[in-house]
Amino acid sequence: MDNPGPSGYFIKPLEIFNPGVVDNITTLVIISTIILILLFCSALVAGSENAFFSLKSEELDKYRLDNSTTAKAITQLINKPKALLGTILITNNFINIAFVIVSEWMFTLIFSEHILHTTYFFIFQVVFVTFIIVFLAEVTPKIYATQNYIFFSELVAVPMLYLSRVWKPFVWILVKSTSVIDKRITKRGHELTVDDLEHAIELTTDSDSPEDEKEVLKNIVKFGNIEVKQIMRSRLDVKAVDIHISFTDLLKHINEWEYSRIPVYQGTFDHVKGILNIKDLIPNIYTSDSFEWQSLIREPFYVPTAKKIDDLLKEFQQKRVHMAVVVDEYGGSSGIVTMEDILEEIFGEINDEFDDDEITYSQLDDNTFIFEGKMLINDVCRLMDIKGDVFEEIRGEADTLGGLILEISGRIPSVKEKIVYENFVFTIEAADKRKVKRIKVENPQIILG
């Protein structure tokens, strides 16, 4: 039976196809190959969105510590999520547009002019192309990428990094335009800041509520914004032992330091081999000096300096460990962080019978304190009852009060020198050629935390 044409007449079956289709076989093969390549590329780009944003925090931490090209590419992309998403959207749109154009070219070579201009064929063409793009280049790859996100992320990371550089001007425009939209939405919405939550705590707690309880609630609110580098113990203050020392010398150190866990290194602290739990030594405490205590060392748990402490607390609970070695971007050991350090950010200073009574600060009056240079900035703010972000603009990479002084002055100041920052006056009480040892802080701008 004949097929109706657009003007009411009938088209013979042989008139459906272009008479010159046989002569264009080579061209059709090339176009088909291009279409398959475009579909494959579109699938990779579409799936990459699900893959990258499915990566968990612990997996991202491993990539940050890895120096391979793929790991560096993933880290750079994830560090700028808006730019990554913009790159994916722009690339995917360009590929899909190319797919539609090439598909139209293929149809003109296969089908006759009579068929191409019919309404039915137009509907068929739209449905066919849309189905191919949505099913083969969107849904299927995204399902696969979600289930195999690590493999998929590593597969597309390097090409996606290059594409982000190619589309950088377009991505910048896209990100900036969406930022304006985000700001408009934020103004109309009800997004709560940390300050809002702290104020809500003040309003909703009774006047008779203990100050300690209020402080715990406020610390919980701030908890998710604190990084490991802000609470860790610097490598200069870490007590650790070399893996080659004798059992007798090890016991002497244990009795002297009175710690329950001790890092064990080889050569320097940059090469931590593990953590020695003192309770593991108890059954062997009276053995000879030849006892191989190194066999009791537990595998170290490494974390980057930029890790949030709420994520670290979860990992401590999952791995059932109480100490982690903090490493910098170059793989060197910056210090250690313990479960106690994290809990102190919520409940305040935790002391036990083994803690030293060494005074690391003193309060002269309501507005004057004396701190040691190695005191963490977070601890300084907590003791002075000021907001933790009051030094955020000037602190740079500094974690301690001594480091903050160096950031403000740009040098190691001399003893008795006064340094002014906003309403704060820092007087150097003790210093040497290498570091600031003790600082007096006067007339602070009191901002109740």
C-alpha cells in the first residue's frame, strides 16, 4: 500500500529513500562513526556529573594525599564544584548539538525529499533523536556512573580538567550569572548562618540555664566549620619514638611522658610507621631488653590538614582509632590529632590525672591575657570568650598565636614590641630568633561567642 505524502498524493515505497543512498555508503559509514563517537562522549560527560559528586569525603582525602596525575585532576575539579558543573553542562550541550546536526545530515542522505518534509517524519525524527540522547547518553551512563563512581571519576578526570581550561571563559560567565541568581534566592529565602543559630540559642535558653550548657550548644554549632589544622598538636610538641630504640629506652620514655599512645617514626617524624598503644605492652613489660616491641605497632591513620573535624570524628568511630597523623600537601607530617582534641572543641578542656598542670596562659584582668606562642588560635578565642573567626582575615595559614603574630608583622618581632590589630594590642613578652614564645593580649574587642 502506498504512503500518503504531504499534499495528499501517495508516495511509492521506493520513493521513501534517497535514490543516491547507495552512492553515499562511504559517507554514511563516516557519519555513523561520528554519531557513535558523539554518543560515547556525551555518555562520559553526563555520567561524570554523578561520578564526581558521589565521591565520599574519605575517598577525596586519599586523592588529596596522592601525587598521581589522576588524583590531582580529581582534587582540582572537586575543589571548584560550580566550575566543574559548568564545564559538564557546556560540554554536554555542545556534544548534543553536534549529534543533532550530524543526525540531520544522515537523514538527508538516507531519505528522499518527499519524506523529509512530512509532519510524520519530523515527529519521528524528534522522538528518535531525543530517545537516543536521553536513554543512551543520559540515563544509562548516569546509572552506571553512580554504581561505579570511583572508576568513572578516574576515567574522565584528566580530560575533564583540560575541558575546564578550554571552556574557562564560558564557565566563568555561567558561574557568575548563577551566583547572581543564588544571591537573589538567598535574600528571599531563610538560610541560617552560624551567628543566627548562636543568637537563637541565646533566645531559646532560659536565663537560669547553666553557662556551660549554652557553651556546649554553641560549640556544637561551630563544630562543622573547624579544620584539623586548627586543633592539631604541632610536630614540635609531639612526643614520639624512633622505631630502632631499645625496649628499655622505650619504657623510660613511657614512664616520663605518661601517654597512652605514642607515634613511632623511622629517621624523622615525616616517616611515621605506626602508633604504639601502651596497653599492648602490659603483658610484656617484664620481658628482656631484646623484646621486639616493634611488632605491636598499629598501622597509622593519616588525615590532611584541611579535613573537617566532624568528618574525622565519624572516621575515628568507624575505624575505632583515637589518634591520627596529620599530613600536609607535600606528604610531610605536620603533627597529630586525637579524639580528645576533637571532644574538647565541644566540651572544653578535658584533663585527667596524667595531664600536666603546666600553665600555658594567665588572665590578668577581664581584658588582658598572657598566652604562650604555641597556643592554638581556637583555644585563645575560647579562653578570651571571643568569636573564633575574629582573626580570620589576617591569620593566613597560621594555627597558633605565635604564627598569627608573624602573619600580622611579617617578621619575628623583638621583646617588648607592641603590635596592634584592630582593637587588639599584642605585646611580645618572650621571643628568640626562631619564634615568638609568649604574648600579652590587651584590650581585646570582646565579642561574646
